[in-house]
Amino acid sequence: MATRLNPYISFDGQARQAMEFYHSVFGGELKMNTFGEFGMQDTPQADQIMHAQLETDLGYTIMAADTPPGMEYRSGSSITVSLSGDEEVLRDYFNALAEGGKVGTPLEKQMWGDEYGDLVDKFGVSWMVNLGGLG
């Protein structure tokens, strides 16, 4: 059985909106389960996301959840999701992720020869995109 590493992003009540946004950017299949579906139907968190998983056509997996009751929410600022390769589709992903967010470095040619850009999306998640190589 193969292993994989993929981001699991915590949100403070915005997991559904964020994952629907990522689904609109990357496509693929999105599955979401609420806290209510797993025995917390009579709580204020019943409609919040206990677990979401997006499997994209290019093989990316993004998981997410709203922070459960009793746990401290910590934003995703200590991690950055990196996309790299020679696929032109990465340019489209960068532009879509930038909508409503803040671009730190525009996607442009860098001294190492690739196009690179970084941004923080409208949900506070940091992204780096390197177009032209696998480094």
C-alpha cells in the first residue's frame, strides 16, 4: 500500500466555504461530514465540518475541518501549501486562489529560471506556486 502526505487544514467555522472554494479551484471529488452526522446534532457545531476531503483529478488531496469544541483554534500561518511542476494549470490555480486573497509575490520569472508566486488566500491559508520545475 502506498503512503502519502497531504495538508489537513483547520478552520474556525469556515471549513465548508473553504473546501467548496478549493473544489471550485482544483475540481475533483469533495466529501464533507458534519459534527451533527457523528452524534453532535444538538450542538451549535452540528452543521460545521468534522472532516472534509478533496481528491483532485491531478492527485492532490486536501483535508480540512472546523476546530472541534473545546480545542483551541490556531490559524494555518505556520504552514504553506506548495504547488510545483511544469503544468500550465498551476497558473490558473494561482490566479483562482488569489481571488479575494492577498498576493505576496506575483507569479513571474525568478532568478532560478522558473515562474514563482506566493499568496495568502481569502481563508488565511498560505500558498506557493513554482511553475517550470519540481524544485
